[in-house]
Amino acid sequence: MTTTTTFKASYGVLQQHAQTLRDQQEPNIDDLLAIVTESVGAYKVCQARIDAVEKALEKALSGTVAPSSPPKAAGRTVTSDAPPEPLPFDPDDIRSRVRIR
């Protein structure tokens, strides 16, 4: 059993163990404790990294201050009626991918 410290490595451990368990015709009880123990450790690493990214995003986004007057672009006023640009990823999707079900 090895300890992983990066999200990518930990996520790989979770994927590998999930595939191993899916592929078994009969559960191998002798390996199950090691698989579960390593998977829980990997899950905790992934969860900690996701939490850190969420906090960093919240901090970065909360630090943005709306301008007091609308900005002008090419001689016309830009209104804030446009919807905000979406994040390049879905935080809920990432969170659901690393949960052990």
C-alpha cells in the first residue's frame, strides 16, 4: 500500500480500485481491507485538494469589486446585464467524480 499526495495520483488509485472491484467475479476478501484503506486515503487527498481549490476560487471571486460606473468600450457604455462567464469546469461534476459510491 502506497500513500499518494497529488490529486491526479489519488484519483488514479480510486479509478484503479473501482475497476478492480467491478471486474471481480467473486469478492477477494483478503485484498478488500487493503483496497478500502488505500481508497479512503486517496479519497481524503482528493477531497482536500477540491476543498482547497474551492476556497481559492471563492477568495479570488470575492476579491473582485464591481466598478462604480459602467465601463466604456468603443464609445458605448457596457451594461452589466450580460450573464457572467461560466467557469471552465463544473465544480459539482468534479466533486461527484471523486466520491466513492
